[in-house]
Amino acid sequence: MNLGNVAIACLVAVCVVNPAAAQRPSTHTYKGQDGTFAIEYRDPLIACRKAAQSWEPMESCDACGDSDIACVAYPTEKVAGTNFVSGTFSVGEIPDARDQTACLTGMGVPDFPTPASRKIHGVTFRVVHRDGVASGTAAETYQYRAFHGSKCYELNVGTSSMNPEIADPGVIKKLPESTRRKIDAILERALDSFRFLK
């Protein structure tokens, strides 16, 4: 056995494995300002910043809501030229819902049959699936609500896309289904990371 060849083989194996490890997406943690909750999200998701009148960067974070206190988004530039409009995961507080009954009944009737509830890190959330179309844009949202520590929390996972046929031919391509599933999985991973800290 030639030890020089073994050393070279090991060196080559290390060089091949390390670049893959360096390409792993970074994980980021966001903690609520009052320390009540935390979420983890991976690249390529970006943290949205609440400005005076909107969320920024606006191109990716426009779907974040007024009652949201945390929001992460899939960057629209990653799928530029497609009919993808937005993909977000957000955490919101519903200030008018001051007890569990108001919190959970205020969601209304779902557009589609969904499981009535889902546990996320030991907390049961009521689930409502919403779907709608307006001005050539289709939106799909899953809402999750739970009453915790005298507050009503709503988690939203939502995506929207425009009808590519309303644009000039060849201008907008339909987002490939495989890319859509990948974006859904990334947002779902952020949802599954949500946890109350106190």
C-alpha cells in the first residue's frame, strides 16, 4: 500500500465534501420584541422590516399584513420573469380578540376543508385555508390561530401568483411546479419552527 496515494485520496475527498458543506443555507432566528416567541428561517427567506406605511423590501414583503409583528418572505428576484407575486410566513397579533373564544371564532369559515387544528411545538392552533382570485392574481393562505398569554396570535403562510395570460405573450412565464413546491416547503419549515418562549 502506497501511503502517498492514501494521503492524496483523503485530501481529494475532503476537498470534494467541504464545498457542499459550505453551500448549506444559513439559519436565522427572530425573537419577538417582548420575548414571547421565536421563529427560525433559512436562506433564501429574508426578514421583512416594518416601515411607516408598509413592509420592506416592498417587492418581496408586500403581502405582510398590518397586524403582523414578524414577517419573512421568499425574495421575488429569485424567480423574476415568472408569475410568482409573493410567498410569506408571518406572525400577527389580533388585538380585538381578548379571549380564546373571540380569537378562534373570529377566523370565520374556511374556503376549503382543512384539519380543524394543528399542533406546533405543543401548542394547538386552529387552522383555516383561504383561497381567492382578484384582478388576475390568485392567493392561497393558511391561517393558524391560538390564544396564548392573554393574546391572540395568528400565523399565516401565504403565496400568490398572477395569471401569466394577462401579460403580453412571452413576457411572464408560469412558475415551474417544482419551484412552487420548494417555496411552499421553505415557508412551511418556518411555520414549523414557531415556538412560544414564555
